[in-house]
Amino acid sequence: MRTGRIERKTAETDILVEVNLDGSGSYDVATGIGFLDHMIEQFSRHSLIDVTLKVRGDLHVDQHHTTEDSGIALGQALAQALGDKAGIGRYGEAHSPMDETLARVVVDISGRPFLVWKARFTQEKLGEWDTELIEHWFHSVGQAAGLTLHCQLLYGQNNHHICEALYKGFARAMRQAVELDPRKGGAVPSTKGQLGG
């Protein structure tokens, strides 16, 4: 099975992450930030990637370190589970509707991290989570996992719907990208023979 496990300890956070790319979308998430938990649970359920993510962070300071470091650790675990990326689909794309909102997320597991973010929020918080940290979480995951990631809000008004559509779109795009394609015969999906650099 394609699995990853990361234990990441700093002066700011103590994190354990486990992922299984060939899972069923089961999750056990506790970051200390309720809305972030909800979004990572959505990611797990809709990508079918099993995710265990436990964080003890310095939330008495603010939410920045917990958000950033949870993204880094999750990205590292995904990269570990992907290994040399042999046989994967590599690319994924999803349009994700939620009521009045429509988001588009496109991913390339390229090994060359890059984030294009075309989304906005009109309120400062969702639950207790600072909305300015949402883009930062995607950046952190993408950098650590080696993803070229394009996230775009096509339209929408409700901030909860916008955030959830982006996470579900990311999940469904990742589901396509990490799945093994039997036609590839275990080959790395690049004419270079490797992904990254």
C-alpha cells in the first residue's frame, strides 16, 4: 500500500500525520481549529485518501503556525506515499459546485511546486479560522507535496461554500492524480523518466 507517516515537532507545533493513498476516505483529524478540521475531513472523504492528522499547536499565539505546519506535514506525508510516482495519473481536474458557488481546481503532481490562487473571501473568519490562512494552507501543502496547483473561484457569495468548494475540488483533483493507471505499466509519467526538477 502507498502510505506515508510524518512526525513533525517544532517549538510551535507537534504533529502526527498518516495517509493512505489507496484508502476509502476515512479520517481522524484534530488540529484544534474546528473549521480546518472540517475542511481536511472533506479532503479525505472526497479524495478517498485516508488521513490521520493530530496537531498540538501554539493556538494561544494565533492560528498561523498550526495552519501552516499542518499543511506542510500533510504534504510531506503525501509525497512520501507517492514515492517515485510510478504509474500515477499525475494530473487531476475538478469543477466543484456548492449551491451558488462554483470552484475549479487543477493539479499536476509535477515535483515542481507552484500555486496559482484566484479566490477571495469577504469575511475575516469562518468559525474561528482566519480566512487569510486558507490560501496559505494550500500553499504549504503544495510546496511540501511538490504540486503545481491552480485554485480558482469561478463565482460564489457564501464564504463557507467558497471554502468548501475549493477543498472538495482539491480532493477530487487529487483523487484523479494519485490513482494508478494500469495502462502506464508502472512507468513514471514523464518523458524525463522522473518527476521533479
